[in-house]
Amino acid sequence: MKAAIMGYGTIGSGVAEILRVNKDLIKKNAGEEIELKYILDLRDFPGDPEEKKLVKDVDVIVKDPEVRLVVETMGGVEPAYTFVRKMLEAGKHVTTSNKALVADKGAELIRIARENKVNFLFEASVGGGIPIIRTLNRSLTGDVIEEITGIVNGTTNYMLTKMTNEGSDFDDVLKEAQAKGYAEKDPTADIEGHDACRKIAILTSLVAGQQVDFNDIDTEGITHITATDIKYAKAAGMKIKLLARSAVAGDTYAARVAPYLLSPSHPLYSVDDVFNAVFVRGNMLGDSMYYGSGAGKLPTASAVVGDLIEMLKHADKNIYLEWKEEKLTLGNPEDQENRYFIRTSASKEQVKEAFGEAEFVDAGIQGECGFITGLLRERDYHEKIKKLPDVKNMIRLD
Amino acid sequence: MKAAIMGYGTIGSGVAEILRVNKDLIKKNAGEEIELKYILDLRDFPGDPEEKKLVKDVDVIVKDPEVRLVVETMGGVEPAYTFVRKMLEAGKHVTTSNKALVADKGAELIRIARENKVNFLFEASVGGGIPIIRTLNRSLTGDVIEEITGIVNGTTNYMLTKMTNEGSDFDDVLKEAQAKGYAEKDPTADIEGHDACRKIAILTSLVAGQQVDFNDIDTEGITHITATDIKYAKAAGMKIKLLARSAVAGDTYAARVAPYLLSPSHPLYSVDDVFNAVFVRGNMLGDSMYYGSGAGKLPTASAVVGDLIEMLKHADKNIYLEWKEEKLTLGNPEDQENRYFIRTSASKEQVKEAFGEAEFVDAGIQGECGFITGLLRERDYHEKIKKLPDVKNMIRLD
């Protein structure tokens, strides 16, 4: 069966590499060979092993009936959306690694694929090499998913791990991550939590079977996390991790992206460096966790190739997937219950007066105190915190 | 679509329970309802909510063309094998939780399913609620799987966790596990590693695409692990875990079931109590890990229900799966390389003479010494160990 790749950047070239290197294995697992016929890219790649397959006009692929499998690794919503739509409407299966596209247009593209009796898969769009999408769509289907909590951004996990292990400050670690290529020149999407937000929107859409708008998710990044916060976390025997969370709230889900303090008993506690992991709780299954490389050329391309093989095995059939276009109204974030770690220059007496119950953490920092509240709704936290004169930081607990 | 359950024990009744409790969710995810029509069991269950569905004759199910989906949760090879075969030959899809059946007859039943254009699925046969089978068969298909290492037996993991946390002896912990229902009256299959051996045989068959005979796998249980060994493990900063391992060895795999010492950096280190986990390394994906409830009524039944939904979605199609009946010749276990932890009453001088390189572990035990060798082939270990007069125990390192 013949395939095409749209976008010959890091992931796209990784897909071509895996199709070359693991050719025999792929043939064995798929039952037949996957032959790469075209690569769409406006750039030239002189000397590249796939140089002769490069084309600049998307319609060459659209109009070639031999091509049944298409990979989209261009990134961004446009022109990826227009191209993917053309391919689906031409009766070609499409897999994408593009989280922006899936978060924005997933429901619609799934419908278009269904109408054209092909498949639109997107394993690589969340968690890189971690097969979390197929696990939710094809394995944990007998369970009401009560909670999904992920460490789904490698950049921020690397940074928080460095800050934890070396006691370094945010700005220094960011510079180092940029120098190593773990953070982009403009790191906003990672450090402000926007990337994690799109990913939890996709995962929530899948378990709810309905479109979740990422703009509706309360999102807080890690830019306010300091070396002092890390000291408190250590004194409390915990780690700070950027979590993307979604949990059943009545007949909908409530979602949030924010840094959280995790204790060692949590399955995500030991997920360090650039690794990602997703914790899933089902009403029958109980707790489960999926761990691996959340990004990187080959792990992400490996997920794309897994989709290619899956599409080949289902070349004549749309695999039903519930993801309605009607937007899901998420639970009010003010109703969420958490415990909160708070740093303040207020006295312990003032803290007790404001919060009643409070567990003080001694990290040996002068001129302030850190404490952990009991379980409180966000709205109650916001009320109580007003009573403290000087709040230096707040981090939720999981 | 109508379904039948063969075997109304713990798992079978769990499947019926999930079909009742999660009925709406299952209908949403499957695209149509799964209606339980028959339950095959020789026993009576007066007062059971499914009482009216009980039948004692397997042919009632075989001959009912309405039943397209069959669950096998009887356990053991016979009569499960005969019944499953009948169902497949009658054009019904079958899912089983029965590892003995899959390890023994997997390749043949997959072929029979293919010949009859139906599916034979077995997610629940390894790792209970952990979706490791579908992950290997349907997600990590673009990767050469270089290593699979699992904690796949909950009983022994519970026991080793207890021994580690409480310093208790093997016999006491076994009695407690039996009292709590975590270990069977006859615990042999668990504590001697036979259960783990069948599971790694199934996983190895899947990644090799060929039948692996579990009798060919070197298998060592945990009965020789003592409270003293645990003390050494702690002194070395490690934990003892029963691992079922399989790794690429030339053009085949080499497999082993044995207790291993794990350091904290290993993803399986923090898998405690009755939880299971499987670590998978792919040549493109890198390291990944899948964690969850390895046993228990509802987690295991959840995996069966996931298979039911998958079979419903593929009711008119066999999903290709490579698992040839021809037996795979495994790599020679004597060629495997490991480091070894050894306890002996020999002197440090004798140890150094025998092994050259040796890292001594001080656990404060009188009258003996414990040490860790460098990387050695099994055959070389067997040669060198002969030079030590009194060897009290040996545990491999991962």
C-alpha cells in the first residue's frame, strides 16, 4: 500500500526513517508493505535519501488513487486542515501528529473521515510515543473514565526536574533547556501551559465523546515557580509537576492545567526529565498509568507509523469513534476541590484565623511561612486567601 | 449485538456486572448495545440478577446465530479450548481471560479465527486491566521490540512489597497473603513463577510473531528470598522484584523469569503491592511503561469488556495478527549477560580471587558477605561461582 507524508520536518523525516529502517518488521506486522510514494514540502532537501519523492503540489497526492495512506506532520491549523480535509474527501486515510489541528478540528475531521469511509487517526498528537489515544479509544472503552491526569509537556517536566535536582532558578534552567534544544526560542506555549492545555482538551474530548474547547480550560504555567517553592516541596517530601487534569464532575468533566505538588505515593511522582506519563482512573479498571517519551523525533514518528499500520489493517472500514462536534460545557473550575500550599509573610496566627486547619511546612526560609490547607473548593480558597496580607505563591496539591 | 459468557466465576460475573453498570457508556463507545443472552455454567446461581440467562449446554450458544460475541472465563485448557474452537468455527468472536489457554493454544486459535473471519482477543490474559496486549498488537507495531520486562504477578509483588516494608519472612507473608485472598491455598503457580512464565511467553510470542513454548523459559520463583536478602537490597538502595523478561538476542528472543534487584532509576522500581506493570523498549520508541491492576474481578473484567467492544466494532472483519504456530527457538539462557548479587561465607579475598571485580554491600550481617559482580554471562557466572565454598543466595540485577 502506498503512502505520502505532508511536511518533511523533524517528525515527517522520522516517519520516513522508520519506514526505511523497520521495513521488514512493518511488513510483518501490517501483513503487507507500506511504500512511501510522495513527500510534500515546499523546501528542497538535496542529498536526502527520499529526495526523489518530494513534491510541492498537494494535488499530486490528492489525485493519485494509488496513495491510500497520508501522514500530516506540518503542524499548525492551516494549511494542514485544508490539506487533511482534501485527503479524507478523496478517500485517503490520514494520521497526524498535530495537536493544534486535532484540538481545533478533531470532531469535524472524524466526521468527514466517517462520511468518506476512511480513518483519521492522531496517536502522535498527545504524549508522543505513549499510546494513550488508542488506549482510550480502543482498550478502556468499557470504563467510565473518572479521571485523566497527565504530565504531557516534556519541556516543563525537564525544567522542574532540573530545578528540583539542582536547586536552580527558573530563568537559569530555561536558558539551559533552550541551549539543549529542549525548549524553543519562544517558550511561551510550553511554560505557560498552552501545549498541555491542548493535549488535555483532546483527551477530555475522547473520554467525553464530545468537543472540548481548550479556551475553556483554566490554565496556569510554571513561570511563577521559584527555587524557594522547590525548597518547600522538598521539605514536605513532595515534587512540583505541571499537571493537565480532567475529572468527572456531575454529568460533565472539570479540567485544569497547573503546577501541583505530588507525594511519592502518586504514580506520576517518579516521572522525571523529558518523560511524559498519563494517569487514568476508570470506574471498573481502577488506577492505571502510561509512561514514555512524550516528544522527540523517533518516539513521535513511531506513533505515526503505528497509525499507518492500523489504517492499512482497516483500509476498507471506518473504525467508529464517538467525538461529537457539539461543544461540551465543562464543570465550573470554582467548584473543584483541592488542598493548597501557600507561602505568606503573615503570621501563623493569621493563617489559622483565615484557614482554620493548616499544616505548616518548615523549609528554613526566613520572613515567611508555608502551609498546606485542608480540602477546599476553589471559591472558598479565593474567599479565605483574601484575609492574608501578603501571599507569595500558591500551588495546588494532588 | 448479543453476547454469551462461558464460566460464571469471579471474572465472568464481573463481565456481566460491567455490562449492567456501564450499559449506557458501552452503548455510546461501541455504537450499539451489547446484550448478554446466555451464561454457560454447570452450577446454579439462585437469586443472581442474571439467573434466567444460565444454560448448561454449550451447544445452545453454538447454535444460536444471534450470539456473535462470546466471553471465555472458565480457566484451564480444557474444556475451554474445545468450547472456544466450537464458537470460532461457528463464526462467533471470542475473548478470553485465560492465560493457560492462550499460552498453550494462542497461535492455533488465532489461525482458526482468521479462517472463520472472526476475532480471537485475549487482553485480560496478561496484566489484568493493563492494556498491554492491544498496545503491542495495535500501537507499537512500527517498532522492533527490543525488551519486555514485566511485574506480571500480583501475589508475589504483594509479598515482596510486604517483606520490604516490614522486614518479615517469606513464610509469614505467604500466610498473610493467603488469609487476605491475595494468594491461593496452593500458591505454587504464583510463588514458583509459573504464572509469570506463561504471561511472558504470551508477550514474547506477540512481539516475535511466533509461538513461544513456556516450558523453554528458565523460571525461578521467590521461595528462596529471605528477610536477610531484603536487608542487603535495602543496604544497596534497591528492591527485589519478580521479573518476567524477554529481550532480543540475535534473530530471536531470550527470556527468563526470576527475582531481580532493581535500582530506583528503573521505571518498575516503584510498582508495589498487587499492582503490575510492563516495561517495553522499542528501537524507535525508546522506553515505555504500562501500569495498573494486574488482577482482580473488575479490572480483569474491564479488559474483557474492552475486547467485546473491539469485536463488535470489527464484527465483519478479522483483524490481522501475526502469531505463527511454528515454535520459536529461544536464545540460550547461558548466553544472557547480567550482574549478580551473591551472599557467601567466603572471605572478601576469596570473592576477589573468584570474580575479580566485586562491589561489596554492607548490610550488617555477621558471618557472611554480600557483593555484586560486574557484567557476566550466565555461563561465566556458573564457572566462577564454583570457586566460592559456601553460596547462600544469588539474585540477578536489572
